[in-house]
Amino acid sequence: MTEARRSSALSAAIISEKRKISNKSAQPHCCPLQSPIMFLTAWIEGLTSHMVKKAQVELGETPEVRKKAVQELTKLLNAEPNLKPRLEEKFLIRYLRAKKYNVSKAYKSLICYYYFKSNYDGIFTNFKPSQLKHVLDMNCVSLLPLRNRDGASIGVLRLGNFDPSIASGEELIATCLLCAEIGTDNEATIVCGSICVLDMQGFTFKKMLHFSSFNLISLFVASLQDCVACRVKSLHVVNEPFYCTQVFKIAKNSCTRN
């Protein structure tokens, strides 16, 4: 084959591939949930049209389901003796969405929430951000400014930044729970879920000893999965030291199968 023919054949092949790529990208997605949500801010107000569809498909949310579930949950909470629950719809919707509109599960989660707040008042709960400023200033707990392509928020816990001479392990856990509760006030975070990144760079053996208590770890895990209205989509551990294996075993044993 002459050089001219080779060049012509190569050009034709390139044009053909470009047409294939162009046609493929022009084809509509077979499912609306395949459309990515790129670079949305973590503190987006309300829900995008994609998120509304996501709530319908993944959580079973419709106006009718929502209204009925709120009424049922309100009735159950009002029937609880010695309980003065928050009954505003926005707050109840947090738990209903987190439990995919299973009213019974949402009710149990709320009861755990009030039990935990009452029994660990001043230890893990009922803090103002100003009361935990010394922990927040360590930059142990942070929320990335942008969401991932599916709309999930991304929280990072940098245990290496924790300074046990400034704060206790209980105070760090209280800070995590406070940030989680503030985060779940955002509709998009409940609908799209959260991704947790545990960065253990600089987490020394001495620091680990402040979290090696079985009760401390178990309470933290239980509070996150049973009391806070969050949907954790995945947990990623990076820079893990070899001596943290036992701590993770305790945490894993405290988790539900999901």
C-alpha cells in the first residue's frame, strides 16, 4: 500500500471512530438516575430534579407516601408518655427518608435518638458548636466543599490531628455527632447519602489508647447507625497503622450487616 493510501485509510478510520463516539454520547440514558451530579456544593439548598427522582426511586418517596408517613409517625410519637418530641415535618422527614419511609424503623430510630440525648447529656450530646470550638479548631472533622458525582456529601475525620492534651476522646465523638446532626439538616445529604473518609495519618499508638475502650467505640457506632438520620453509603480508611486492627474489629462488631 502506498503512503498516500495508508494516510487516507488512517484518516477514514479516525473519522469513523469520531462518528461512533459522537453517536454514543448523543444517545439518551436509559435511566434518569444514570445522569451524574457533578461538583454540587455540599450545602446546596433543596433538591435538584435528579435528586427528587432519586428520592422516588431509591426511597419510595411520593407526596402521598410522605404525607401519610408523617401523620403516622406523629401519632406514634404523641402516644409516647413523658416525651416532648420535635414534630415539625422537616425534622420527621429526615428519619423517614433515612429509613426509606418505613415508619416503624423511623419511630424506633427517633426513640433511640431521644434516649441517647437524655442519657448522655453533656457527654456526647446537647453541645453547642461554641462549646466544642477547641475540638473544631483541630480540624479533625471536616466536610469537603463539593459532593461526589452521585450527590453524596463527603465527610473526613482526620484522627492524626486529634490532640489528647486539649480534648478528650468523648469530646471528639461529641463533635462528630454534632457535625453529623448539622449535616443531616440538609435535604440533599439525606436523599443522596454520605461518604465517610477516615484518615489515620499521624494517629499514633498513644492517641489510639484514648479510643480503645469497647464501650466508647460501641456507643459511637450505635449512635451513628441508630440515632442519627444519616445514610452512610461507604466508609474509606486511609493511612491505617497496623496497631489499629483491634479498634476496627470492635467497631465492626458493633455495626449492623448493612
